Amino acid sequence: MALHLSSSFPHNLCPDKLLSYSVSPSHILQLAQSLFSFPPKSLNHFHLKLGSLLLKPRFSLSSNLSLQDSVPQKSQIPDDEVTSSTKNYIWVNPKSPRASKFRQQSYDTRYNSLTKVAESVDSSNPTEIDVSMVLNELGENLLEQDAVIVLNNMKNPDTAVLALKYFLKKLKSSRDVILYNVTLKVFRKSRIHDGAEKVFDEMIQTGVKPDKITFSTLISCARLGGVPDKAIEWFEQMPHFGCEPDDVIKSAMIDAYARLGKNDTALSLYDQAKGENWRIDVATYSTLIKTYTALGDFHGAFKVFEDMKAVGMKPNLTVYNIILDVMGKAKRPWMVKTVYREMTRNGIAPNWPTYAALIRAYGKARYVEDASSIYKEVKGKGLELNVVLYNTLLSMCADIGYTDEAITIFEDMKRSETSQPDSWTYSSLITIYSSNGKVSEAESILGEMLEAGFEPNIFVLTSLIQCYGKANQIDDVLKTFDRLPDLGIIPDDRFWGCLLSVMNQTPKEELGKLVGCIKKANPKLGNVVKLLVEEGGVIEFKQETSELIDSISTDVRKAYCNVLIDLCVNLNQLDKACELLELGLSLEIYTAIQSKSQTQWALNLKSLSLGAALTALHIWISDLSKALDNGEDLPPLLGINTGHGKHNSEGLASVFAAHLKELNTPFHEASDKVGWFFTTKVAAVSWLELRKSSEQNAA
């Protein structure tokens, strides 16, 4: 409240230590005399303009009272509601003996007593008699705003309904909609939509017309109560009662429609919201991000996140966790890192869901250093991972070949009180040891697995066969294969692919053992490998292989072709390897192996196994020779791309460097492009002509 005194106010009285109270006209002279010790005539120097000083409420009650916030207290009262044009308030020294009396007469005291009444009604028995006994303490001169304050501060919907009934009977107000609205707010606090719906039905039956705040409260109650379909029903009823939804309500409906799966409507409203600058809450932004994610539109999900920040809405921890998880699912670990840095820079501390999202994202993307760093941070804070997250880390280690890290994580998991190893855990450990050919370690983990009560599945047996194959223990391969029927396991395409890989590591004299067991369990594959090992005809081999490829799932066809071509190369049957590669090209299992432009012809070997890559090189050199024979002009530059991934750059590229040198080709490894080998047209033509001459002489 403002001090309504002139500049002649005595300086020895500190205005900042005065307190304002409403007083009646009968107290004016007495107040002046007791407070200031001036003669009555000196009051003229204060220019006090005092009108009627009857006790006033601290706020005015209108039908536009917001139900989103608590009833205004003194810090929330606008100046124009506190001080009238007639300056109805004066300052009173809080140290004056009279101050306590005026304090008791203030509406602050009245407000505090009403909140205590609300607490008493909340804790009373939900019967009309008990509630009435508490409310009777308010006396007969009950004000409408008293009822609003009591209801607004209540939390128990059962007693709130009885309090509403009491007030409606006592007040007989023409604005009962306000009391109903504040009662609905109690149900919204408790997230009990069914009860709110009953209050609304009673409201209509008694002839009380709902207003916009009624529907706003019902809609938000339905959202919080997890019944978005009801929120939509309330929204669609508004026009029938002459209520026009505002931007806040329409923004809330974006969330409701999205939660109900009506994505087109939700996204259409969102487009309208952006165009008209509606205010959208954090919960709605979260739902929109999830909606775009469910549609597979990860770019749209991230755009909503950016839109949110652009309008000044700060993401909370929940939103950050959602977008971290979304970017992980989108396989964009670099964006996960960026968002996480932003989150911590904004002072938001990560929680367990944050770390879970980071581990999933980094683990699946094989960001080993980042995943390991987060794992150490989680363990340092004493947080426990669940089985899924432990297995995600172990799977990452298995794929990358990080044996030591995997063992550490596995031991941590076994020490955990909440997340003990499961079948997938043991499978990952066996895979890690098997990929390195560590038989005793793999068998030890298998023993632990059996002791823990888990039977080996197809993944475990596949890994074991791979392990025995690397160690050249073919008899153990056969024993493992024979265990499948006893365990009720039917070999899948990946299992057979692994067995073919084992054949590539098996001495030729022992191949017959594997051919026999394969032919017995898988006749189509058995016929193909028999034709390879026993050097059958090329045409028959191509036909059998074509039928085999048609019978397997598309996601393993390239792997089968690669491993079969490798087997052909290992058995020195290059003609069959070429037929297989040509078959793969015709079926579009392999694409874009050769590319041509005016300036460069290239051989792209990135997705091929070593045998398939050597076969592709053989065919390409033959094609280059044919191009020269046909008078075709070669481009200025020719290149071979072996790829630059972890495995390719260290495996295929190094093998090719040696092989190209062995063939005396003019190709040289590029210093500025990892995995590339280049030569010029002049050098290539010279080498091809020399090679052709040597072949003719040899013939």
C-alpha cells in the first residue's frame, strides 16, 4: 500500500517501518493523537484524504477469478484494488499498542483463519454433520469470498463436495459457478476425474451454467488423471454451453489429442499454435516429442525441442531425458553428447533415467569411451544399473572386442544387489571369449551359466562353435552341434552362417566331417558345400547356390554370399567364386561395387569379405582389359576403396596392399585418403598390356 502523506511528513518517523491497516472513521482522531503526539490542528499539514474506512476485503471476487492459482494474498493484490481513488488507508506504526488490535481486524488474519478451517474440513469425517460442524464456526455472516478461500485451500475431494453443498445452501449466491469451479479444482489436485465429472453433472442438474474456467479445470483434470479421451469430450462440449476455448485450453488439447493417438489433429493444432503464438506448457512439448518419435520422425522430435527453447520455455529434466533417449533411438550419439552438455551447462543435474539414456545411446552406437565414462560416473555416485543396461554395455564390448572392460563390468554386475547376470549376460561374455578363440574361458563362463540355472540358447551355441572353429577343435564343433536336438533348438540362418565360417578355418582333410553333419540337418546348404569340397560342376553349383539364397532371409544373404565366396577362394575354385559374385550382383545383394565417371573409375570393396573382395578385384581387372580390347578410353584416375572402418582399415586394406604388390600392379595406397589405392591411366594401361602379353606367352 502507498503512504498517502505529503512531503511534510516528519523525517524522524521512518516510513519503511510503518504498517498499513484499514480503520474506521471513529478511530481517525484517536489514531493521529496517539501515533504522532501533534496537536489536532497540525493534522492539516498531512493533507490526509480519508473517506469511508470500513473494513475491506483484500481482493475483489469476480466471475473471472482464476482457478489456476491460489486466491490472491497481499503480495498478489494489484495497487488499484488496494487503494481506492479516495485514499482509504493510512500507515500505522506496528510498534503501537493499537497495532495488534488493527492487525486482528485485517483480512490477512481472516484469510489465515479460513485456511485453517480448510485444513479442518479436509481432516474431518466425510459426512454432512461433521463438515457442517466445522463450517458453522464461520458464523452467520458468511461471505462468498470466504467460501471460495476455504474450498480453494482444500485437498480432500470427499469433504470438498460436502463443503460445497453447505456453502450453496448458506449463501444462495447468483454466482454459484465460482464455487463449483473451485471445488472442481480440488478434484484436479487429487487427479480424480470421475469425481469431477459427478460435480459437473450436479452443476448442470441444478441449473448452473458452466463457464470457460469450468471446462479448463475439467480438461486439465482429465489430462492429469490420465484420461485424455475425456479431455477431448470436455473440449468438444464447450460450444454447446456458449464457451469459446482460449489459447491455453487449445494448447492443452494438443497434449490430449497426441496422448490419444490422434496425431494428425494434435500436429495440426501445434502448427496453429506456432502461427498464433499460443503458450504451450512443458508437458505438451514432451508429448509432442514422443509423438514425432512414435511416427519415426526423429528430426521432427528434435525440432519441437528447439521450438520449445526458441519461445523461451526452458526444458526441465524430464524433457532432457526424453530427447536424449529419442536421439539415442535415432542413432545420433553426437547429438546426444551435445544435448547432454547443454543440460549440464544449464545447471540441471542428471538422474538415473539420464544415465540410462546415455548408456543406451553410447552403447548401441559403440561409443566406447563415452559409454565407459558414463558408467564410471554412475558407479561413482553409487547408482545401480539394471540388467538391460549392463547387457547393453557388455554387448558393446563384445562387438568391439573389449575383453578387459567386459570382465570388469561383468564382475561389477555379479557384486550388484539388484542386477544379477541373466542368459543374455552370459551369452555376451561367451561371445567375447569366442571371438578371440579363448576356449577355456568361454567354457568357464558356460559352466557359470549352467550353475545359475540358464540353459544355453542358439546364440551361446553359435558362439561356442565359432570359438572351437578358431581353435581348430573340429570334434568339439560336432559335439556342440549334436547338443541342439537335446536342447530343443532349431538352427537358424545365422547359425549355419557361423558353421560356414568355421569351414573356412578348417583344414581340408577335416572338411568332410562338417559337410556330413550339415548335409544331414540342412540338405540345401549341404549340397552347396559338397559341390565345393568335392569340386562339382560350376553350372550345378550356381543352380544349387541360387536355390539356397532364395530360401534364406534377406538380412543374411550378403553374409552367406561372402562366406561362400571365401570358401571358394580358400579351396582355389575362383570360377565358382566369380559365379557367386555375379549371382549376388544380379540379385542386388551386392550393389555399386564398380563405379564410373569421366575422371575416375573405382572398385568399392567396403562391404565385402576378403575372399569376395579378391574376387571382385579379379573381375574388375578382367573388365578393364576388355575395355582396352574394345577400344574404350580409360579415365585419368583409377581407384580401389577398401573402406576405413576399424576392421576394414586394419584388415582388408593391409591384405590388399600386400596382394596388389604381389600382382605387381601400379596401385599405391593414398596418404591422404585412408583405405584408398590409386593409379593413373598411363600406368594402368601399361600394366594391363604387359599382363596380357605375359598371359599370351604363358599360353
